[in-house]
Amino acid sequence: MELRVLRYFLTVAKEQSFTRAAEQLNITQPTLSRQLAALEEELGTKLFSRGGHGITLTEEGLLLKRRALEMVDLSDQILSEFKGENGIVEGKITIGCGEFMAVEILAEICKSYREKYPLVQFVLHTGTADKIQEMMNKGLVDIGVFLEPVSTENLDYVRIRESDYWIVGMRADNPLAEKEWITKEDLLPLPLILPERANVQSELANWFGEDFQKLQVTFTSNLGTNAGVMAMHGLGYPVSIGGATRYWDQKVMVQRKLFPEIKANTVIGWRRNIPYSTAVRKFIEEIREYHHAFQA
């Protein structure tokens, strides 16, 4: 199975047309069709369903798409890692993170780094800690930004202390928006939207104490943006890290801190004892320098 053919397959999956895919790949349609027919024969399965509305992927095709994307990403990562060894720092740095306030610290680090090494490109993946760690273990992410608690067993890292805090989101016209702080007594009668991660929920469990079992949980959500949409439609109150919520339109959605206040630490980490490209090594140096100055 050649990487080139997998790229052909992904292009057809994206375009949902052999004709458009062939034009984009600058090859003839018969050549493309033969290559993918040979791939189906090699795998012993049908990858495409052809209908009146174009081409769709079979279940086996969807599985191959997921694996092919990982393989292509890893191939691109390998090529990137060998750039920069000639004295010119270039290539890609892949960063995975959630929606935290510490992303602003990450942005400051990236800005400082880009001033020194403008040829380096950043690839940003947004997801939960579990997803980011999975991608790191596969070599698809170089740097991870995690909200604690998170396992750092196989990571080198720096910790940004009290970089975020817990809030409750609500519509701007909600009576609770008149309050400066939100207590657990305010929340007990309300439908709530909680973070999906069990480790993060445990922080809330400690805050609520015995009352945690009394909560009316209508949704769990892995990221805060969609939880905010649910809240806009009156489906619940998201209880989460402040993170990106402060970029909401304050005329529509607002957030109020919990009382007693809960603060959260963030970890910026990378896999221990892994050979990195010049670009990534210098970015790690930038992280350490920023953290040292931040702590001073």
C-alpha cells in the first residue's frame, strides 16, 4: 500500500468525485480509477458507493479514511522533522490543546518564537486531553496543553499555576447574570452541562461535596463552545473552565465565577526521551524560557 495511493483515496473522499479529484491531482481519471481499484483489490473490500448524488464512502472506506489521515499526517510530520538540520529552522510544529485561558500564554510563546523563526508553521489541534494524549502517543502531536488533573508520567512539562478558573455560563438576560458570584445553592435546582472528562468532573465533585449526587445533569460536553449553544437554547447551564468563554458576545452569553472560587493549573508538555526536529527542540527551549521569566 503506497502513501501516494492513500493520498489519491483521500482526495476522492474529499471531492466525492473521481473527475474533480483527478483534476486536483493532475492525473487522468482512468489512471486514478485503476489505482483505487487496485487498492480495493489489495484490501479485499469495497471503499466507495457510487450513486446519483456522487461518490460516498462505505463503512470500510470510512475506516480507511481515518487510518489514512493518520498515516499521511505522520508522513508529513517525518518530513518536517528532517527540515531545519541545514542551519535554517523550518518545518511544522503540531500543538494539541483544549479551550483554556492558557492558550493565550501559548499564543505569546508562539509569537516570540515566530519572530525568531518565521519559516516554521504551526498546526493547531483542539480537543480533549485524552484525544491529545492519544495523538501524542502516535507521534501526531509534538506539544500538548492540558488542564490538570492529567497524567504526566511520560511527559516533560512546565506547569502554569492558577492559569484558569471555573465559571457558570448563562444567557445575558438570565436573572443569575445579576450576581457577581454563583454558589452551589444557586446551581442545585438548575439543569447543568458538565465537562465530559471524569477527572475534571472530580474537581466539581470536591467543590459540591455530598450535593454532587443531587445535580441535574442534562448534558456533558467535551468542549465549551457547543455547551454554550445548548445554554443559548435554554437547555442548561455550562459549568466549566473559563477558557474561551470570555470571547462570547457579552450581550448574548455571560459567565460568572463560582464561589468559593476554584482555580486550575495548566500543563504544557511533550513526550520524554523522544528525538525531535530542530524546530520543535527550539520551541521547547522557548517554552522553558517563557516559563522561567513567568516564574521570576
